[in-house]
Amino acid sequence: MTRDGYNQFCPVAKACELLEPRWTLLLLCEMWAGSTRFNEIRRGVPGMSPTLMSKRLKEMEQRGLVLRTRQPSTGEIHYTTTAIARELEPIVHAFGQWAHRNLDADVTLEKLDARLLMWNMRRKIEVGALPPDRRSVIQFVYPELPREERNYWLVAKPDRPVDLCSTDPGHAVDLFVTADLKAMTSAWMGLSSLAAEVARERITLVGAPELSRTISAWMVRSSYAGACPAAP
């Protein structure tokens, strides 16, 4: 955004002046998804530097989009969206659905990021579809990535938020999911189906039958996966 904005009274121009600075909408999306602490939010925007994120959050607070609060008991800083920002949520989601329907799949899958994929997958795991009486550990392996980036563990316990680990948590693994990163991203985004990628052997499942058999129930796909693709 230029310093003087668009110099127009048009409401669209004014909205752009408020929301246009890079990363603003992605930060809002991460907070709408439930992240409130600085490091949590940053995991949802891994391409953003901490310095820029701090600057942008401060600007969003000044513009009335974000509320910054300190927890008296712990001193932790939490960021939450304001009422006017929450009013934007269905509009931005519709914007994402439009892009999902109309952008070519190759364009969508051009920039892949395993960390971001796993962070988003983690929050969509349906714990209620996993065994109710024990901890479930699912290891995702992306063989084409460098060794330090290829392994992720989802640790799910009944009635608890799912943990995502990029280092071995030391638990016995119930299910190994080995995948081509593009195939997993495509299946999770709804650009292809999990069954099709498994049939092509671009995703393989090894381990507990009750987990591999019900993966489509507990590995809930992106909220955009239901958007119908555009006609050719």
C-alpha cells in the first residue's frame, strides 16, 4: 500500500487500504483458526519473518482488526480478532473458495510446504474418529524432502488438542503414512482424492488397520475441499 493510499472515497479502495499490506489476510486466517500466541500464529505463516510479523500485528491493532491482551497470571501476550475482523471471515473464506474453483491445480500446487500442510492438517484431525481409549500416534514421512524436514508426528489423545511434532516424541507409532508431498497436498486440498493417491501408490499406509481403514474419517480435509472445481 502506498503512503497516501488510493486517494478515493470508493469503499472498495478503502477496504484495500485497510487489508492490502502483505500477510494481513493470512494472519487473520490463522487467528480465525484458533491461534492466539505469537509463535502459534507464526507457524501458520512460516514464510514471514518474526520482525515483519510483529510490525504487521501492531499495524493491525492500530487499525482495529486485532486486540492484544496480556494474561495477568502468566504474562503471555495473546492476539485475537475484533468484531470488525470477524465480520470479514465469511467474505475471505468465499474469496478462498473462488480461488479454489477457478485457479488451475498446477498453480495451487506450485509452492509446496510440508510444515504448513501438517500445521493445517493437525487442526482438522477429528479426534472423535480415533480410538477413544488410548493415544494415537501417526507418523507422516515425505521421502523427497531433506532428512531434517521429512518426518512429522501427530499425537492425538482423547479430549485433548492434537500435538504436531517435527522431532520424534518417543512414542510407539500406530500408523506410518508415507507420501509424495504434492500428492498429500492435493488430496488434503480436495484437488484429488485420498483413495486415488493411495491407488497410485503416491500415498502408502502401514500400521494399525483401524487407523488406515478410517483415515478419511479422522483426517478431515481442508474446508475448501468441498468447493466444486470450475468447468474446463
